[in-house]
Amino acid sequence: DLGSEKVAAQCKENLFSIQTLKDFQFIEDNKDQGLNVREKAKSLVALLKDDERLKNERVRALKAKERFSQTAAGIGSDTAFMGGGDPLHATDHHELPRSEMDLARPQTSGEEELQLQLALAMSREEAENEESKRKSDDMRLTLAIQKS
């Protein structure tokens, strides 16, 4: 499973906030730097409103993740430099091998959106874990002070 279903649900719950980014404006050096944010917001809103497409993109992202992890598993082994069927390496010896970053790069805007959602979910989970640990540490400190 790629990411939590909760991420999409939370995004849908906050759809209005995401939609406000469709009007995001940021001009720097007389250049519209907000265009990418507006475009990503539009495509993300469209994805979140289309459950079938969201499901299909999640499947595609899972397949991409599996391709990446299979390829990454061969990195560093002696066979990794032999070419063959490994997509990390070119079959024509005159071509340069594809980098790990190229393989991780999303193939569609849907994959990119899912990667962003996954990153947000992971970041949120990490922040929640850190907050929980901090509260636990604070409580232990308070108890230690009270006992002393």
C-alpha cells in the first residue's frame, strides 16, 4: 500500500484550503513564480474530486515504487554493473546508465501528486511522533521534579 488512505481523506476534508491555492500569486523579478503552485493546486483538486482516477494513480504509484525498490536492491551488487535486464543500466554499452534519481522521478502528474501527499503524510506523522515524545519527556521530567 502506498501511503495512507487517510492522506487523501484529509486532503478532501481540506479541499477548500487547497482550492484557495488556485489563486496563489507570487511575483518575483517581474516573473510569475506562483504559476506552478496554481497549476499543482488545480491538478490536485481535480484528482481529489475523481475517486476512480485517485485509485488508479495510487495503483500506478505503487507500481512505480515497486520498480524503484527492485532497481535499488541491485545497486552496489557486483551484478549491477553487468547491464542486462536491469533498467538502472543501459543495455547499449554506449549509453549512460540511468540514475537512481531518474528512476524515482514521477512519470505522471498523478504520481507526482501522490509523492507530495506521501511526503506530507510522512512529515505530519513524524511531527506528531516528535510532539508525543516531547510531551512524554516533559511528563517524566515533571514527575522526577515532584519526587525529588
